[in-house]
Amino acid sequence: MIFEYAPAPESREVVDIRPSYGLFINGEFVDGSGTPFKTVNPASEETLAEVATATEADVDRAVQAARKAFGVWSALPGSERAKYLFRIARIIQERARELAVLESLDNGKPIKESRDVDLPLVAAHFFYYAGWADKLQYAGYGTTPLGVAGQVIPWNFPLLMLAWKIAPALACGNTVVLKPAETTPLTALLFAEICQQADLPPGVVNIVTGAGDTGAAVVGHPDVDKVAFTGSTEVGRLIARAVAGTTKKVTLELGGKAANIVFDDAAIDQAVEGIVTGIFFNQGHVCCAGSRLLVQESVAEELLSSLKRRLSTLRLGDPLDKNTDIGAINSAAQLAKIRELSEAGEAEGASRWSPACALPEKGFWFPPTVFTGVSQSHRIAREEIFGPVLSVLTFRTPAEAVEKANNTPYGLSAGVWTEKASRMLWMANRLRAGVVWSNTFNKFDPTSPFGGYKESGYGREGGRHGLEAYLKEIS
């Protein structure tokens, strides 16, 4: 039976997008010195706003404002810093609908993900770290803040990555200069308004917009004490080289090629839902996406049949429609990369399948795609595609599953589907991944640390462990 859904669009009227945005420095919006750039809606290619570009001089102004504010902010008792973080968290909750709509417009992700996943987690991170602000002595990492934190975040979770970076930094007494992604700056700039609304002291949070040169200026500034980056492994290597030989503390959360491992005793329908969540959530724009499906040979045919049936029910289209499951690819450049790697998969001999899926004429779109007949040597099994593309491999024994799962330069996450707790523990102890999910995937909580091994970076964000990166080591 086929059900027809009437469109259920969220209203754009809840968001007041300005024609142009400046930089947020020392508590005020100011002009940038560089050439402004346009940010577009990836679902329609319409220009949303013109945004200032920060030059090295602008970044220097922001860092100096953060340095000046550090003396005041770090001197506040933790209980006072906590009040500001609590206030920010409450304002985020109050303005959640506005933030969710803006996130979907600027990023392309479905509104139900922005509304039901991203925004609750954003508020939760500020609430969580507000609770730590006056209890740092119990965390085990000392109580002395580092100083000025230079933070560079990606476009896949613009507001959530901002929360991951800013909340622990402020709780520990640091001040921040944050550079959002060039394609998704708008919710960061709305967060700047929230900082004003919360009466956060000027200079505690500064937001500078621009492309790679702006990010490099933040990372390379000599008065930045801590660098936090989430993004591609390629850029992560550049940052590691740039800070080598300095006293800057660094955390890097980079790419991934996670394995979702399904054993023959797993609940097939539950595993299918986890597979869909693992790779098609946020159009696959997730560093820990389960982009490799490893399924035990004896259930491979049954699972693939169920998976294809489930994918045929996914709805691709307007991100603001509450019925939409698959939104727009974030940019033309990312779409080109997804297409190039998918074509390479076919050229290398893998079989490609997508459900019947009409793509809108305007915007950047790619259908949910499954590759079977994939071998370990294929590019689609080794390189991060960062899109709604799943590579399927099979295995016979747990040892073979571990070997295939670990045969990657990345080590960010993995999922294991089995009803045997002993097997689950055996696998978790052998998988070289920072996070291993049991009979689920893409579950996040502010109390739980997140990070990777190998080319997926180093350091942890979230939980008590996320405080370590923003505090001086106990001597």
C-alpha cells in the first residue's frame, strides 16, 4: 500500500534573515575588512544573505578582544559563569523553532532533524557544562583555564558543533574566537545575538566569518592558546603542522568511515532502522556515519531485501517539510565529490542501487544509494564520501568482521548488532573506534565523550573528558 502525504512545511516567517551580516567582535556586530560572500539555501540555490569576510586584521581584533575579556571572565566564580551558560541554554530553548528553521534553510537538513535532534542537543550541552562550571575541582583536570580558544567548525552540524566547542570552553573560564563554515554561518551569527540577549560580557565570545584563510588566521594567531577543529582530515593535517612547535593545546575531530556490523542473530528490522539512521541521517553528512555495512553472509540477502524496502519509503525533498527524510546536499562542491566517488564505485565493479526518487530541479540533491559487491580495495570502501551512500560488504566470522572494520585509516565510530552480550563486549574491545554503539547508531548525549583514533583525530569532546582540553594540566 502506498500512502500519499500532504506537504507540511514549517513557516519561514519565524526567522528574520538580515540582508547582510557583519563580524561579532567584543559584543558588537562590526564590518569585516574582506570581500563579503553570499550564503545560499542548498535546496533552492537562492541567496539568503551577504556575510562579512574577516581578514587577519579582523581576526587580530577578535583575539585581542577575547584576551582582554579573559581577565574578567576567568576571574568570575564558576557559579557566576554557570548563570550565563544556563541563561544561554534557556534562550536557545525559547528560540528553538527560529534556530531550527534557520539551520535547515542554510544547511539543507530536514527540519525534523534540526528541530528534534540538533536543537535539543545544543541546549543540553549548555545546560550540562553550566553544571560543571562550579565543580571543576572534581573533574580531575585542574581548574586553571588556558586563555583564548580559537575554534573552527564544519557545515554539517553548524549549531551543534558550536555548542560542543563553546560550552566547555566558557565553563572552564576561557574566552572564544569561533570561525563557522563558509556555507553555514547564519545560526552562529544568530547565536551571537543570543549572547547579547544573555548579557554575556563583551569579548567572551567572538565570531569571525569567512573561508579557509580566515580559519588559518584563527589557528595561526600567536595569542591563541587553544585550537579546536572539527572537519576534514586534510585540513586537520594542515592545522597539526601549523601548531607544531608551539605551546598551543589542540583537539582535532576529523573524518570517519564507520562500520555498521550486523550479525546473524540481530533483530533484522531493528538493524535496518539503525542502518538507515547511520548513513542517511543528515544526508550522510556525519563524520561518524555508518557508511560501511558489514553483514554476516547467512543473513545478507534477507537484510538487503528489507533495507531496500525501507529505503523505498524515504521521502526526499523540501527540508522545511516535516515529512522530509532526505534533504539537500550542502553545496555544489560536496555534491560533485559524492558524484565522483559514486561513479568510481561503479567503475570499480560495485553494483549501484537507489529507490525510485524524483530529484527537484533546483538545488543540490543526491538520492539514497546502496553499493553491493564492494571489496576492501574499492575507493567507496576506503574514502570518506560524506553523503547518502552506503557500501555493503559481507563477513563470515567475528574475527573477519573486526579485521574488515579496522581496515581503514579512520577510527571514529562503529555499530554492532547482536543479541549476545558476550559477543558485543568481545567486538567492542577489538574495534579501533572512539565510539562503539550497541544495537543502535548515532546516539549522542552531552555526558558522553566523543572522539577518534588514527586519522579521525585526537582529543575528546563531550562529558567530563571534554573539560580536559580547556584546562591547564595539573603540575
